[in-house]
Amino acid sequence: MVGTSAFGDGAASKAPNAVIPSLDGIRAVSILVVTLSHAGFGALVPGTLGVTTFFFLSGYLISTLLLQEWDASGRLEIRHFYLRRILRLSPALVITLVIAYALVQLGWLGGNTSVAGFAAQLFYFTNYYTMFFGGGQSIPHGTGILWSLAVEEHFYLIYPLLLPFLMRTRSARAAISLLLACCCVALLWRWHLAIRPGAEDWRTFYATDTRFDSILYGCILAFMHRGRSPDTARAEMSVRQWLLFAAGIGIIMVSGFVRDGVFHQTLRYTLEGFGLMPIFHYAIGHANNIVFRPLSAPLVKRIGTFSYSIYLIHFIVFQLITENTAGVVPPAVLFCSGVSIACAYAYLIDTFIDSYVRVLRRNLH
């Protein structure tokens, strides 16, 4: 059974064909991009694209699984969906926060601690708490990246409740049109915010109300694939398919190369969403192609399953190393040492926490 959000979260599927081998590999590539950026290679590696890819992946997988559940039973177990997300996300999050806050109290990690900060991070309010309540001054260094989990959880508080309405539309095309309309609303809202006097890019980068469309584009692809079990064993691709795949990469590259401030706050996320569609489509449908086959390699898939815990802890580790070595550690050394520690941490979480939690989650299927 495969059910993951951006960082490996599980949602239910009663369908036996939910396994999509290449997606764990995409998650591994995304966490590699994010960690390289945070280690000091941000000028070369766009960490923001890694997070956007996680958002897209989340929307695709969870929508796919919810659509399968609906098609199999004609209903959604919303309560079970929420319980599964709590069980999947919360244990590792709580442990990570306890470690981070303890390190601050010991004087080993910078930043501050507060009850309000801990509560905001525990209950997925990091983005707005940091943006509007000065929360960045009351949380440990390295934990600000939890803003992305807040975006996801806000989205999934609402999306499953609206999904039955989309299911009852006359056609998949109508549902896709509605989702695209929501993406257009997000773009227009970002544009409005970006052109205001004194606009700051953090407003459009961190907020749920300006980033939810990055998840919706993945949902749209799931609706496009609805009712079709991907033949992941296919390898050959036509010239037309390669051109579409290359177009997706080209769109992503354009979104990264354009330096205009308003573009960065507005169209960049829209182009990334459209660019990721053909990339995901062919990585899923042609997983046995020589280009996509490495995504299904056992080690790569393993890193993909660890990505959530790696994401939670890696920036804390980077900050811990940097602050206790006066910042003299070269980025390459910081990356190798920090990611090694993060992977070991993720292994321990998976072995001693998630392996038991998975049993509880299976009982909610």
C-alpha cells in the first residue's frame, strides 16, 4: 500500500493497484534538493522547487488514494483520514520538537523557546505564526521550515470535505476545470499581494492562502489519471512524449531563471505546477524507462520513505553544526555530515516509532 503526502504521510486506499514505484524516488530527489539548498548550495540548487515538488506529490498521491476509496465504496471515511494523518505525522514531529527545544535550553542550538511557539508548530500554524505574530523570534533555529507542513495540513482540513462535491460533478473535465479555477484564484491573489507597495516575497511564499495551488496541481493530475491503473512496466516513449517531458523541464528551468520579483511571487509557482505535470505523468507511466528506472532503485526508495523525518530534522542538524563550529564547516562537509545524521535519525524513527504506528494506521483502513 502506498499513501504518502509530501513527506511520506499515509492516506488510505482499498485498491490493490495503488503502488507507484517511482514516486518514492521523486520524494528522495526532492529531499536531496532541499537539503543541498539548506546546506549552502542554494545559489545552485533551488530548494524552493524541492518543496513545491513535495506539495505536488502530496496532492497527487492523496487525491489518487481518496479517488480510489470513493470509486471502490462510494464514500470517504473522513474521520479515518484525519486520524491516519495524525498518526503518521505527529509522533516524529513531537519527538523532533522536543529535541530542538531541549537543545536550545541546553545552549547548544540558537533561537528561543516559548509555549506559544511550541503550540504553533505542534498544531501546524508555523507559517502564519512566524509571519504575523513575530514567531520567528520564539522558536528554535532550524524549525522554521515547518511552515510547509502547516500549508499541507490547512489544505487537507478542507480538501477531503470538498472532494465528494467534485466526485458528483458531471465529468472529470468539470472537476478539473473547478480545480484549475481555484489555481487561477490563487495566482490572482498572489498578484494582488505582490504589486502592493512594500510587498514582501515571504507573504506569498509561506502562506497557505497563496501556496495551496502547488498542491492542487497534483490533485488535477490525479483526476486526469482517475480510473486508470498506470502500467509502470512500460519503458518506451515516443518522440512526442519526450518532447512533452522536455517541455516540462523547460518550464521549470524558466521559472528558476527569471529573476523579476513580481514573477517570483506569482507566476513562478504556477509555471512550476504546470511543468511538474508531464514530469510526473511520464515518471509514473513509464517507470521502467532508463531515465526513470533509478527512481525505483531500493536505496533511493528507502531514502524516499525516510524523507519526512529527514525533512523534520535536517535543518536543525545543519544549524547545530554551524553554530557550534563558528560557521567554518564547508557546505560539502556540512551536507554530508548533516544528512548522514538525519538519515540515521530517520532510520531510528522508522524502526522504533513508525513500524508500530503503521499497525495502528492499518486498522483504520
